[in-house]
Amino acid sequence: MEKSIDKFNKTIDKSEKSIDKFDKTIDKLKKSIDKLEKSVDNCKMSIEKSRKSIDKPLVLVDFLSFSTVFGLQRLMILISQRSSVQKTPADFNPKNQSQKPRAESLLPHQAEAPRNESSGP
């Protein structure tokens, strides 16, 4: 009879240890859930900020000040500048950068016509 009581006590001890491990696991999971909820909240706030910035007009222009040819050239330069547009990670990748200025950043008289490489008679 004593052997069975000892065996039963050992089983109880093992069960208590298992319960303790399970409780610790539950606590870890609760902490992980809290972290995930904070991350989700941060993402929601970031999305909301982005939406608000998208809703704002990028440029307000008084077109009367650009009524001269010089003024129109200034306007074209302002429009072609991309500083007010949010850049994507691809824009910052050096492999995506070319050495030549982009066509949209050139004034009409600066843009070159495409050259014909074939030399004909």
C-alpha cells in the first residue's frame, strides 16, 4: 500500500510541475499577445498618419505669378522637382539611380531629341 501511495505522490508532483510549466507558457503567450497588439496599434497609427498626409494637397500654386515665360519655366521646374513626393525604398536603391538627369527634370529646351544611331547614306 505504501508503494502505491508513494507512486501516487510522485505522479502528483510531476503533474504540479507540468502545471507550473504550462502557467509559465501562458504568461509568455500573454506577453507576446500584448506586444503584437502594440505593434498593430502602431501600424494603425502609421496608416492613419499616411492617410492624413495623402489627403493634404502636395502643392498650392498661385498661377498669376507665373504669367511670364520666365515664370512658366520656374513653374515647370517646381512641378518637376520630386522633393514633395514621398519616395519609395526603390528610389533610394543606388542600382535604380541613373547618371543622366531624368526627362521630367529637364526644361523643354534642355531635353534632347532621340538620336538615330544608324548611319545611313
